[in-house]
Amino acid sequence: MEIEEYIPHQKYSETEKQDIFNNEFMPHIHSMYNFGYRLTLDRDDAKDLVQDTYLKAYRFIESFQKGTNAKAWLFRILKNSFINDYRKKSKEPSKVDYQEVETYYNSEEVDRQITPDLRVESLKDMIGDEISNALNSLDVDFRTVIILCDLEGFKYEEMAKILDIPIGTVRSRLHRARNLLKEKLKSYAKSMGYNNA
Amino acid sequence: MATSQNPFVQADGKKPTCMEMLQVILDGEATVEQKDYFKTHMDHCMPCYKEYNVDMAIKELLQAKCCGGNCPEGLVEQIRSKINSTTA
């Protein structure tokens, strides 16, 4: 493991390891499973991914400093496992060049609203799976920042560490992701009969 | 409202756009002062008011529909048993 997070920084007794695992890691298992599911879009893969993540977390527990941000550390391990072990075998369509997208979105020319006319009323009628489908249909990099920010409440700095990207990139990716999500929701709203969604 | 009182203004003195202020709010990065300023700003900026309400409705919908509930039954036990077998 070349990642800095996995270099042991302290020594724990077996009791301390169990204590950290039970009290600091396990309380996040439901959020971890949801993150795994939203990344893989498959419940069995999500289960395997979460299990692998917790086993890795236990194996490298001495690189975790007791009392620090366990949730962000676990999310980072899960995200890395997903990239290394699952993303390769997934059948996702070929990727666009995100650096290009992000550079474009950092430029002043695109500081505008893509979907200014999506209405709150049309969103309130989305009581089924529309929002979940819209989220799942986003490319995984955009989906991830929405999950981390809006579902899990991580801050820019935490997201930057989890994703290994600069804070400016987190911000621009979130901006782009929100606009893409709104575009999807707007087309759902139109299909539900809101002509001026 | 004077720019000098705008808590969104960065150290370089650049005045933020409406969209930049809204993003700080949506991303959960705003300070109490920034939230208060933006609330007052929305009183006289209809596009911000509308966009804020749509964005917050999406956020609420995401939280209500995409948080996924609990992990599958047995997963916790499976993890514990794998760890016990490797440490035994």
C-alpha cells in the first residue's frame, strides 16, 4: 500500500483495536453501505465493497489516529477500493475528460444557470424514484460529490481528502454535478406534464 | 448593501456573483454572517430566491429518497467473523 493513510503511526493493543473498530468505525456502516451502493449501483457489490473496506480498515487500524475523523477515513478507503477493484470491471460508458470539463467550468463564460426554470412545485410531485434515478444516472465522479456533500454533509476539505483532488476542483465538480442533476430532473418534470418545469 | 459589508468578499476584494454566493450556501460552507447576508440579499433578488428554493428542494428530496436505510442484515456479523478468523 503506497497510500500515506496506510502507514502505521501508532501502536494499539488488541482491546484498543476492538474498541476503535466497534465505537468509531462500525457506527458508519449504514452510510458506508449507501455510499457503496450509490457507487456500484449493485447491492451485492456494495456489500462486498463495504466488507473489503472494513477488513482493510482493521488491517491498517494503526495508521488511524483514535478520535479523529473516522468517517472520512473510511469513505476514503471505500472510494479507493471502488476505483481499484470495482470500477475496472464495471460496465460504465467511456468517460469524458473531467479535467477539461472542470477547466471549462472554472472559466467565467459559463457562470450562468443552465436550468433556471425548474420549479419547486414540480419537485414536490416527485414522490417516486425520480430523484434516485436522476442521481444514479450521473457519471460516478459527479454522483460522488453530490453524495458526499448533500447526503453525508462532508465539507470541502474533507471531500478533497477523500477524493484526492484540490478544493477548487471539489467546488467546480459540485457546481457541475448540481446543474447536471437539475437537467435530469427537468426532463422528468416535463415528462410528468410540467411544460414549464 | 455595500460590498465592504458583504461577508462573501474574498481577501483579494473580488465581489462574488449571486451564483458564487448561492453555491457556498448550498455546499454547506457558509458562515452565520454569510447565511444572514444571503437571506437579506434574497429579499431583493428574485432569481436568487427562486434558485435557492429549487436547490434546497432538490437537496431535501435527495436526503429523503437517497439515504438508503440500513445495510443488509448479517453484514456486520460477517465482517466481525472475518476479522476474528484473521486475528485468531
